[in-house]
Amino acid sequence: MKKKDEININLNNKNALISGGSSGIGSSIAQSLLKSGCKIGIFSRDLDNLYKFKKKQNKDLQKKIYIYKYDATKEENFQEMYDYFNNKLSKIDILINNVGGGGTWGNVDYEKTDFFTWEEVFNKNFKISYKLTMNVLKDMLRSNWGRIITVSSIYGKEFGGRPWFNSAKAAQISLMKNLSHYDKATKKNITFNSISPGATFTKKSGWAKLKKENSKKFKAFEKSIPVGKFVNADDIGKLVLFLCSDFSKSINGTNITIDGGESISYWYWVK
């Protein structure tokens, strides 16, 4: 019997590739797609997290999971990683561009941050999204169906945070928006969307660190969010599941904000 808040979406016979899908938001997305019937491929630079994610599933679901260690900031071995998943999954119907980060890299004094930081954050967010998208698009065009969803951030559309991270996240949103007008794909039931989470609490997030180190500041920030709490990663997983379904066939080129109405009051966080 399904829980009251579960979405009944069947994605049997669909295959999904999720970048950075072993923990945090990516893990919740992977869990939602698995439960819907998807076979999934996930990669991360942390092999232990990949094994932990797979091991905590029941035996039937474990058979539907393929894992690969890959660091999204590196150029080398991209093709080997992609070919592995393409072979194991036969075809990729759904791509979730989730891997990212770098929001706290660099120095708050921008002049002290060199271009290497800009480049590394850009690679970890935009470049890997672009490369994966261009590769899976070939499969989707042959299949006449596809869903490409990129996890950006409210920092990609609002002020706040550090400019190298904002720029990379804004580029992700722009990529999805522009591809959503690519007639060759959209006429074949392929959609391109992005989502922009606000402050999302996960065990390994910066928010978990803040809660431990400065609980007063943590509580003040949480209270400032209109709904009074952080975004739950499981809610992001359910939103992605909906966007992967046929219920969302007319949703294309949009960027959906999921932030509890937060956008934006980070003044004491970025100060």
C-alpha cells in the first residue's frame, strides 16, 4: 500500500543516468526513479557512497543499479564512463544533471580568487551537464522520447553566493532554455527543464555543518524561510519524478523554483 504522499508514476522500461546520484539531492532523485521502475546509472567521485547507496536497496532494486567512479571536474575518462553506462543501460531515456557544487569555494574577497576556481566550478556544474546532454540526445532522438532535467540553484537566478557559482548555475538554466527550442528534439517528445532548489538540508551539506558549528545562526536562517523550514531532498526527488513522466509532456524550457519561498534572504550567510 502506497503512502499518502507518494506519487504513482510508472517508468518501467525507462533507463536513467543521474550524475552525482549517490548522496544528498541526487540520492533522493535516484530513489524516486528506482521506485517508479527505472533502471538507473549513477556516478560519483566517492566510490564508498556509490556502494552504500546500492547496498541499502533491496535485492530486486540492486539489480537495476549501475555505478561508476568518476570525478566531474576532470576531463579524462569521460568517454569511458559514458560508454559504460550506455552499454549497461542499452539506451538512456532520462538524464538528470545533478552533479555540481563549489558554492563555498574561493574567497569572499573576490579579488583573491583566481580564474582556476571559476574554471573548476564551471566544469563541475555546466561543462559536465553540457557533455552529458549532448551525448544522451543522440539516443533520445533515435527513441523519439526523452527527459533532460538539470539541477541548478536559486543562485542561478537570484543574487547571493559567489559569482563563479552563480555564473555556472545560470549557464545551466540557459542551456536547458535554449535547447527547449531545438525543434529536432522537441518534436520527438524530448523536453528540457531545470529546477532551482533553495536551501536544502542534507547530512553532508554546508547547512549540516552550520547547524553543528553555529546552531543559533542556523535556526535564524531556517526561521527566515517563509515556510519555516529547509527544502527536503525527497521533495526534489518527487518533483523530478513528475517531470520525467508523461504528465509533464507540455512542460518544456521551464525553470522550477523549489525553495519554500526563500528567494532570497542570505545576507547573514554571505556576509
